[in-house]
Amino acid sequence: MWEANPEMFHKAEELFSKTTNNEVDDMDTSDTQWGWFYLAECGKWHMFQK
């Protein structure tokens, strides 16, 4: 069916190694207009605008 192309995987590895790093940036959640609440009756999280 499909044959693996080693060149394709090599190019993907190069792309991901350049775009990823080991540092994790904290996401700023201080200025958001949305809140969340859990409704036990339906068992789901719901989003509301503050």
C-alpha cells in the first residue's frame, strides 16, 4: 500500500528540531473575558462571558 520514504521523515525531524525548544512559556490567563463552570446535571464544563 504506502511505502515509507526515509527522506520524508528526515525532513520532518529537521523541521521539528528547529521549531521546538525545551523551555515552556507560561500562558497569560490574567486578561480573559471567559469563565468556566461545571454543571453536574449534565456532567459537562460550560463557558460563560464575564
